[in-house]
Amino acid sequence: MAVLSVQLSFNSITHWMDLRSVGRPVPFWHPLLLELTSALAIGLLIPAVLAFERRFPLRWDTLRRHLPWHLAATVAFSAAHVLMMMGARRLVFGLLGIAYGPPSWLRAFGYEYLKDVRTYVLILAAVLAWRLLLLRLQGEARVLDAPESPADAPVAAGPAARPERFLVRKLRKEFLIAVADIEWVQAQANYVGLHVNGHDYLLRSTLAEFLQQLDPARFVRVHRSYVVNLDRIAEIEPLDGGDARLRMKDGSQVPCSRRYRAALGTAAAS
């Protein structure tokens, strides 16, 4: 929002100066109002862009599949921006008793689209930059590499060994996290967040893939975005509609959806 405020100020000043330079002096509030309605519409659309990026994340392995979706989303983003902006302007100018005669909707859309593409890209760039900053501050976890077996050693049959600990790099330091210390796990876009002793560490994986590496007797999925350590649950609070709230021993709370209640009960009783 701070970026939108700065952009609003600069655009209002330049718009006002441009009108004066062509012999159309107007009070300063006029271009300010025009820019304010545009910035407000964009601000209201940002949560939708963030949700869309979570549904179609942009990373190297998904770029070819998801980029066309984002190109199509720029059209919807610009159309919504223009409709909301022009609607707000008609309303405000009408309340002020001032005639507002903008160009046709299609003409306004054609003019605004290129600017809206730039805005859409800037929003995504800010999201990716913030994500990189979180990785820097929180650290990124990875599974410790298994020791190499001798070349002539027989290959053991059976399921792959589950990791007992993860390596976390944070601020140029490395930490070991025992799997048993993980209290709960949350899906976060392209990562899963490991909640350990009040701290969160990111691991590049989907929640389903990560769950396969954990002991099913200890870790249970309780929500489409959450997995919990059964040993860390202090209380299960039933809610209306069949959902529940899990109070963990560290004081945090994790949602449990109705879909996973039965599996939680079965795992806890076993």
C-alpha cells in the first residue's frame, strides 16, 4: 500500500502539471481524485492477484504451464480495474454535481491495459521478492543427504527410509531440525512451512509430497493445508459444522476440517 501511495502522489502531480502545460488549468484535487479511484481499485484487486498466484505459482518447473493463465489474468485484472475505477468516478463526480464524461469503456480499457499489465507484473515481482526475503530470514530447509553406499553393497528392498532430521540454512548458519520436534506443517504456495519451537522454516515441496516422508503413525493431515504431529496436540475443540480447532502444546492453534476429523480420531486412538 505504501508503493500505491507514492505512485498516487507522483501520478497526481504529473497529471496536474500536464493539464496546466496544455492550457487546461484544473484544481489539484481533480487529478488527485482520478488517481485515487484508480489506486483504490488496484488495491482492492491485490488480494485476488495474490490468491491467483498461489493457485498458479510461477517457478521454473511450472512457468510453461502457468504463464498463459497469468497472461489471461491480466485481461481480467485490467477489465475489473477499469470498471471499478470508472464506476467510482461516476459516483463521486455525481455526488459533487460535476459532469463526468469519460471515453467509452472499450476505449478506456485499451488505454489502461498496457499500464495494468505493468502493474500486474509489479505485484507479482513484489510477491516473489517478499518470498525471497522470507527465505533469507526464515531459512530454507532440506532433507539431509543420505550417506553413499559402497558400490558393491547390495540394494536393500523395501520402502525408502524416512528422514530423521532436516538441515536449515538461515543467515549463513546451518541448523539441524529433528523431525520429532516439528509441531505442525502448513502449505505455503511452493513451500511447506515447518513450525518448530515457535519458528517457521520453509521447505520446497508440496504438502502431499512432504507427508510421504513422515511417519504416518505420528503425523496426520487435518486440513488441506495443515499436517500436525499427534504428540504435540494438547486439546481438540469441536466447532459447528463438524470442523474442529486443535490447540497445540506450544499454544498455537491449527484448523481441522470435517473431512479429516475421522482420520485424526483413528490415528489418535491407534
